[in-house]
Amino acid sequence: MNFGDLTIYLCNILCIIPPITCRQSKSIKKVHHYWTGSVTVIVLILFCLTTYNRLLKVYNVMDPTISFLDQLSETSFTLTNLLTSVEVTFFSRSFQDFFRKLSYNGSPSNWIDCLNRGKFFMAFNLGLLVTIGLDMTYWSRTVGIGTYILYSLRAFQFYQNGLNIYLLVCFLNCLKLQLKLYKRKLTKYVENSRVIESNLFTPNQNASVEDLNELRKKQCELLNLVPHFNRVFGRNILLIMFNCIVVAILFTSIALVCIMKKMDFQGIQPDTCFYLLCSAWITQSLTFPIMLAYACEAVVTEADKILSLSIDYLNDFPVIPKTSELQIVKEELQMICQQAQAKRPVFSAGGFFVVNYTMLGMMIGSVTSYIIVVLQFVK
């Protein structure tokens, strides 16, 4: 079994995505529907039970502001994962369409190959498991295993949320690779059509006008995947960003309160392990948005390279082409440029904001502002 298959099996078991192999049967879909429904009910029951017990045993001795943030982070994790599971499993037509278009004609940049990245998969999962393990070890040692059990659901949901991010990044990486492959095909076509001595274009048997027409259609299909991606995963990304902001505010506030006001936390005197644990949660909450922003920017960069390449090639054409076929080639390249400009990739989090590097500045500003507000309310 390769890492791509392992990722898909994990996503199926954790109800992140339904089985999406081309040979799936109706019985497999039905079983997964029952499985997702069962997991959803179990998670909701555990969420209600753990929330009720935390109200009785934990929040009554915790600062009200910190307890509110703690409950908000738990609720946002649960809401994000459940909505993602239900939407993608029971209303999966858009997702299935996106998957089929992404794995276009068994391309060499097939999306399953993007999942089969051993070092990235192992490093990413190691980071998640280290954070979960450190969290479990510290709280079990300090407040007891009985109290930690009330937070065990968050560890499961944190891993599920992280794997969801990993899958989105792999989808975006596949789209980037397909755009890179398209750019190579366009370059090869133009080089085969060029008369080396004069650096002008002329049709020959190695590059027909029909080939360029097919390339233009392929470009349109690839660029149309971006709004399709936004429709399928936009709300999911929005909730994930909200999760990251809440977790970053929660653990930063806890650490700063303990440092600045020299307070203990639930009767525990903070030590190096405590601050290391807070740092791990903060780092993970900021790593997820950075990964998404980097993956989205990589797709936009590849699309911009196609536009730049097309413009460079158009500049080699004479103002008035000498043949009708050369005129057609020029028009096709002009349409490729127009498509690249009109359909420039823009990744959106449910329409609320654009997912790129500017989003990170917005997140840091939001976290900083809310931390200042939270510190004013902490007793």
C-alpha cells in the first residue's frame, strides 16, 4: 500500500470524503452513508456529554473568558468536521464532479500521485501526532486522566481537521501540476511551429492548428476547476480558518495570562512543558492557513506563467500574418491570453475573503486584536 492509498483510506474512515475510486459500487456508497451517519451521531453524543461534564467539573474553576474560548474551540472543531462529513457524503455530486475533472484522462499529474508523497505525509502526520501526544501526556500527568478524557474528542477532531487540510493541499498541488503540464505542452507546440531562422511561426506536420485548439479547451477546463473548488470546499476552508483563529487566541491568551499576571492554570503552576504545549497548538493553528495560502498561490503563479508565456509568443508574430493558418494560430494564442486574464484563479473562503498570502496578515491582525480584548476581560 502506498501513501496515496493510505491517505484515502484514512479520509474514508474519518468521514472526510466518500470512497471516490472509479470502480466503486452502490453498495460501497450505501455502507459509507451508514458509517458516516453512525459516526456523526456518536460524535454528537460525545460532544454533548463532554460539554456537560466540563461545565460541571472544569469551567466552574476556570476563568469565564478562557472557558468561553475553550468551549468555542471545541464547538467549532465539531461543527467543521460534521458539516464537512455530511455535505461531502450525502450531497457529494459536486465533489464527485470535481474529482472526475481533476483526474482528467488519467493525466501523468493524476491526483492520486499527489497524495503519494511519503516525506510530506509522514512529516505532516508526525506534527499532528506530536501535538496530540504532548497534550495527552501533559494533562494526564497534571489534572488526571479523568479530566483529560473530557478533552479526548478534541484530539480526534484536531487530527480529522488536519487530514482535511492535507487533502485540500494535495488537490491544489494536483491542479498546479496539471497547469505546469499544460504550459509544457503549449511551449512544445510553439517551438514546433517556429521557423528557427526568422523566429516566426509557420504550421508544419508536427503542430497542427487543431492541437492548439485542443490546448485552449484544456486550459478552459483547468481554469474552471478553481470556481468548482470554491463551491465544493469554500465553506469548509472558512470554518477551518475560524478554527485556527480561535485555537490561536485560546492558547496565546492562556500563555500570556500565566506569564504577565503570574497566575496558575486550574491550580497548575505553569512550567516549560506547559508553554511548550501552548507553542505546539499555536504553531499548528498557524501552519494550516500557511499551507493553504501557499498551495493557492502556487496555482495562481502557474496560471500567470501561462499568460506571460502566451504574451511572449504573440510578440513574435508579424502584425499581418502571411497565411490564413498563421492567422488562426495567432487568434488561438490571443484567446488563450484572454482566457488566462478572464479566468485568473481566485480562491475564496465561502466568498468572505480570498485565500492567499494577504489572508495571513488578516489572521495575524485578528488574533492580535482579539488577544488584547481577551486579556482585558480575564480576571
